[in-house]
Amino acid sequence: MSQRLSREKINFLSKQILNQLFENDEVEFFDEPNEIRLSIVKSIEEEINLYSLIDKKATEKIQSQKKAIEEGSREWEILYRKYYNEEITKLGKFLE
């Protein structure tokens, strides 16, 4: 269900974020722009990996049901949303 961002898209997003930061007079930089951009890339990649893991856990919970549930069916979509949100909630509690 999740969709990966290509390296090009991640780089594009990181440049857009960096440009927005440069336009903000309240932001002060202590590193070279490319170092900051690379940190942004790393953060985006970590977020993508986190949400991919949550997606995987939600899918595994559906697949572990006694009754086979066809992917893409209404029941599958409802369970996926439920389990995905449960994992997000667990993550939120862990981060508190």
C-alpha cells in the first residue's frame, strides 16, 4: 500500500525544504548548505522507512487472520486502516 519515493524525488524535496529555510530570516545556519540538505535527505529516508515498517506490520496482522482476506477488498481496507492506526498510536506512545 505504501509507495516509495525515488532518490530523485527525495533530493528534489530536500532542495525545496532547504530553499524554504534559506528564505526564512529567522533561521540561522551553522553548517554548509549541502550538509544541511544531506541531513534533510536522511530525515526523509528515516520517515519513509518508519512508515514502511508500519505498513508491513499492518499487512502482516491482516495476513495472520484465520479467515483469508483478499487484499483490496473493503474488509481488507478497513482492517488495514485499523491496524495501521494502531501502530501509529503505539509509536506515539513510545515517543512520549
